[in-house]
Amino acid sequence: MRFFENVAKQIFNDEGIPILEGHVAYSPEEAMSVCSEMDIPVVVKAQVLTGGRGKAGGVKFANNPGEALKVAEEILGMEIKGEKVKHLLIEEKADILNEFFVTVSVDRGARRPVILASKDGGVEIENLAKTNPEKIIKYYPNPLLEFLPYEAREIARKMEVPSELISPMGDIIWKLYNVFTKYDADTAEINPLVLTPKGLIAADAKMVVENDSLFRHQDLVDRLHYKKKAVDFVQLDGDIAVIGNGAGLTLTAMDMIKLNGGEPATFLDIGGGASEHIINQALNIVLNYDPVKVVFLNVLGGITKADDVARGVIKALEQADRKVHIVIRLTGTNEEEGQRLLEEAGIPFETSMEKAAKKAVELCEELKAEGK
């Protein structure tokens, strides 16, 4: 059985092999939400069980949530060597200093495991095997004996990596071989294994497990379940982003926008107990969504505290690269403190949802009349 990169990386990380921060997304909107939550430049990677995705356009970079939405729309649904892309890995963009290649597989002819390693990793590794096979180190561990760390360091020496990398490179090779044996794998591969200012990191991962051994690894099935993201985001056709704390309140706010002649650009439910961080994340999503001219934030504080909402709004607007007008309806728990914070920051607010919705539509119409 072949495992997607995101699952293979979870396994590698559990066994002590460093990986980059990453999260799975099944839609462009979720990719946008993930990027917003990570708040760093990311790489958006198609999750397929075949190689060559980079050359096929299945790996793209995004500097902000808006870009993540666009590239996710391009990648999801595309076919790579006949395989349709159904989900993505949104991962931290690495500062790469060098790329290496390490794999452990089964040599059927020799009837034993083989470790292949090279100081020249990346997308051209297959061509390297044909044009310069001497650059690929080949080592056969004895499957009846324990593979020891000094053997892995010897492989690193033969790779001709700098002396300061011999020990950490050997550690990665040793741990990868342990993954291979522990999970009854046919293949456990890192290409590229990248050198960054933080050290060696598995920037990609490939893992194939022998089908006949899967009964011993039922835990791998559990790795296919992912944590639900903190906000629910749906992309619509209008130009007024609608955010609310609760699906019913968000839908009501959308109805009020429509009633006043406007068109919602988003449905974004931040949930009933949204924190300052979640508010910041939600605004970061819509502020980076190009069609949005005005944001309508509709919060009725219960579990959600109005002062947390205000702090999240202020922080998001301070950090935003793109200036977008915002109309806020804020009332409920700690509303006096929340309203005071907004007033001090010069951010207008309403306590009536009807007035706030009407104001949002009027402001949007003014901007369109001005050609903005």
C-alpha cells in the first residue's frame, strides 16, 4: 500500500525525522484557511501516489491566504499521470541551502534491503541514476543483524557531505532504516532531504508498505483522519465578506445583506467560542480574498467575548497588507470593553445587525461608484 506524503511525514516525524509544519486541505477555501492560520509563506502540494508532480505543476508557492486560494484552485482536480488530485498538503516554505536524496528499499535480486543515498537530491534524481550512477551510494545492511548508527555515518561519509553534516545525516539515514523495518515497508524515501538554517529536514516523503503486513499496522489507518479547522469558509460570488459567530447568525447576516441589495462574497463561521486568534485568522482570510470590498463582521457575544473580538479585529487590520473597509456589529458579553477598544482604535461599530448590514451595502455601493 502506498501512502500519501502527508501520512508518510507523520510516520517519519513520529520516528524522530524532522519535517516542516504542514496541514491537509480538501478545498481551496480550506487551503486559504490553513495558510491564514499558519501566517507564513507556504508551498501548496498536490497529494498523489505518483511521481513527477512538480514538473506537472502540482507544487506551487503562496505568500498569503489569497495566493493559497488561487493556487489551490489550480491544483485541485488536475490530473498527474492519470491520478486526480483530491487533497493538498499546505506546508511551510523552507529556506533551502542544499538538497540530498536517501531511500531504503528492497533489492529483489539481492534478496535484501538496500540503502541508496546521494548528495545530489531533488527532481532530477532519476536522471542522475542514468547519467552519473557513481554519485549514488549503495549500501546493503544485513537484515539478520541490527543496523547500527556508525554504519549510517559511514554512508554519510561516502556521500561526501561536509564534516559537520556527517553525524546528523547519519542520524537521518539510521532513523529512516528503522522506519523501513518497523513498518514492513517496501520503500521509505526522502527526496529531497533538505539542509536549512534549522538543520536537515524531510521536505518530501514516500512510503510503501507491504500489503501482507498491514494487519500488523492498523494504527496507520488512524492517520487518515485530520483535525477540523477552526473556521468554516465558503467562497461566494459577491463582494461583501460575511463573518459571524455561529452558522445561524452568519446566514442571518447574509440574508440582511441580500435584503439591502448587496451580495455576500463569503460565508465564514468562526464558531460559538471564537478566540482573539480565531477572529484574527478569519479576518486574515477575507482581507486577502480579492473580490472583497467590504467586510461585515456580525458578532453576538455569548461564549465569544466582545473584547476578544475587538482585539482580534485591531490586530488583523494592523497586520493587513490590503486595506479593506469593515463594518462591525458587536454586542453581548464584555460589549462595553470591546466597543471601547474599537472606539479607541478608530474602528466604527454598530449594535444593530440591521443597521450594520445596511451600512455595509451602502459602503460597498459607494466604493463601486468610485471605481474602487
